[in-house]
Amino acid sequence: MTPEDRLAEMGLTLPAPAAPVAAYAPVVITGGLAHVSGQLPFVEGELVKGRLGETVTLDDGVAAARACGLMILAQLKAALGSLDRVERIVKLGAFVNSTAEFTDQPRIANGASELMADVFGDAGRHARSAVGVPVLPLGAAVEVDAIVAIRAD
């Protein structure tokens, strides 16, 4: 079963890849790795904004991280032509817009991490960081970036 088949089985559709909001490339491929720039959470076309521990619930934060994961997959598909070229998700970096008292950043990041495992199986299990930050671009609740090992075309 292909990654796209797994997404369809889960009832998920990839969003259109978001255009960069500044001077950077969404994906850079070098040395057998795809480096995916930080992706923001769009749910039903709307950016999920706010701060965990203040205006965003834990469940909404997890859903936002999952939305970031879907955008990572959309960027990869656009850059690679097919998610079949993904050999392994190497690392995710999750940044959570949160109050100083909020300490569940790892639970929020699981939204993206579990998506990768669901789509790629064991190849979706990865190293990860999950950190709290006081603000993210455009007021986003979560941002996730990725390093992905790819197969030659």
C-alpha cells in the first residue's frame, strides 16, 4: 500500500502546498535528504492561531500539529512527485506557541509524529524535538519542520 493509499484509507486529503511567507524554499534536497521548512497548521483553509495554555486547547493543538504534518507531506509530494520516494522520516522539529506554564509540548507534537507513523509505518518513526516558544509566525499555534531520507528517482 502506498503512502497516498494510506492517506485515502484514513480519509485524509493533502492540502495544496503553502507558498513561502518569506525568503526561503519550502523544500531543499541535498545528499539524499529533503529538508522541509517549518510548516504552519491550516485546518479547513484557516490558519490555527493562538497559544497553548491560553487560547488553544490540548486537542486543538494536537490537531494543529497533525495539520502541519499534512502540509509537510504536501510539500514533499510537490518536491518529489510522489510520496513513494520517501525512504524514512528522519526527524521532526515541533515548535509550540505556549505559555511558560504549559509543559505538554511533546503531546502536541504527537499529532505530527503519529501521522508519519500511520502513513509510512516503521519508516515514519523518527527522532524529534518539541519545544515551547513565546510566538510563531503569523500567530500560529504550532510549526513543524522535517528532515526526510529519500530514494533516488
